[in-house]
Amino acid sequence: MTTRRQRMSDPKRWQIGLVGYGEVGRILAEDLRQQDIKVAAYDIKLDGEQAAPLRDHAAKFGVVLATSHADLTAKSDFVVSAVTASQAVPVAKACAAAINQGTWFLDFNSASPGAKQRAAALIDDAGGRYVEGAVMTSVPPYRIKVPLLLGGPGARELAPLLNAIGFAAKVASDQLGVSSAVKMCRSIMIKGMEAMVIESFTTARAYGVEDAVLASLAETFPGIDWEKQGAYFFQRVIEHGRRRSEEVREVAETVREAGLTPWSAQGTAERQAWMADLADEGLFGTKGTKEFARSANWRTEADRILTKIKREG
């Protein structure tokens, strides 16, 4: 019979627990299950009206659904927390209540260095082994091999174990907060560009000067296809604006922790949240359908926004 010590040294034998069964959680589950690794998941949406597609996905890929954070954590050798940024510390607290001695806890969330340090204290004090993870780009194109920076005292030990089951993890630092700082500072730019493109392109569309604006951008930044990039930014923010706005609020907190006033990050968070509100109202179509947030022409979405503004004005 395999002992827990033997199992912990072989990640392919792990019982992996996913906290958060959204887009990221489901992608990880699929790629892990393809290797016949045991996967369980818990998401607060399992207790509400949005449970059906999660349960269908779990049944299709052989993922066991837990009934609570504690139920999931108590049965796991390795836990991945992939929730919204604001829930990073509360989830760590909920998991710490039932975590087993030596269980790995990988915090996948886009939270500030300070939040990661608070989460780490909760897990480590309960006997778990906390490692922060900073996801450095969008997950869907890369899936489990998305570039991942690890941080914390256990990062160097965990990295080869993760890579053995398909992750693309690198150690950023033995110190907590460093990989998160890299992620947060990058997000000032990336999430800020999304917000600026939506604001710039929609305003340009209102004045009928979008072609001239895109031509000027192409001249200044010839390596970017602004039509394609614009459509992609609109798609991602429409679909994930709520999660992005929460992340950028953590970005703003990161800026504050450095002693600066986060003027840019605050504006980005507001624009992302504004788009999320419009999506929730159904302005861009019905969520959950194949057509939602998939328009290849950003003008279609900009026109919807402008029509709403004129109607309400």
C-alpha cells in the first residue's frame, strides 16, 4: 500500500484539489485528468443557480466535486486556489481549517504581495506548505503550460514536481511577494492597455475617426495588428471584466504598498468594472452562449456601447 510520504514524492499519484472551478480551474482539471491524475474541485457556484454547467463538466472529465473548502482540502495532497482576487485570503483561511500536514497550497490568484503574505501565514501556521504563483499571461492559449512564477520558501521544491505533471513553473524568489509584484506591475500595463483600447476605440468610433486612429497606432507600433488586438481586448474584458476589475483593485493595493497613489490602476479597475456591468445587463448578448464575447469586430461591441449611451443620454 502506498504511504502518503511516497505519494507526496510522486505528483502523478497526488489527489489534487481545485478551489475555483471557473475557466482556469476547468482547464487545469482537463489537462490533469488527461494524465489520469485524481482531481477534485469546489466552487461556491456549486451551491447556486450556475451549478449545472460545472457539474456537467465534472461528470464529463471525471472530476469529483467536493461539498466545501474543508471537504476538498482534507482529501488533497496539493491544492490550487484559483478564485477571484478578493477571495484569495478568505479561501486560504477556509482551507487552512482542514489542511493536512505537509499539503502543498499553490495560490494562483492575482493578489497583492501583502495579500499573498497574509494567505501564506494562514496556511503555514496550519501545517500546510504555501507557495505563491503568478500567472504571467492569459491561461487559455497555453493551458496548463501557462508561464508561472513561483515564490516562497517551498518554491524550489515544488517547481520540479509541478513541471513533472505539465506545468511550466519557474522560481522567481524564495521570498514571498516577489512573483506577485512581478505579476501586479505587469498588470498595470496589460489590464491598463485593455481599458485604454476600449475607451480610445469606442470614443474614436463615436467621432467616426477610428480608421485614422488605428492607422496612426500602426505607424507608431508596427508590430501590433490593432484590429485583431482591439477585438481580443474587447472579448476578454466583456467576458472577464468582473474578475479583471478585482485583480486591478489588488494591483492598486500593490501600488499603495509601494507608497504611490494608483491613479492609473484605479481608472483601469473602474473601466473594467463598467464593462462587466454592461455585460451583466446583457448588452453584449447572452452569457454562456457560443457567440458571447466572440465578435471578431470590435466595432460591433463599441456600437452597442454607443447606442446605450445615446439612448440614456
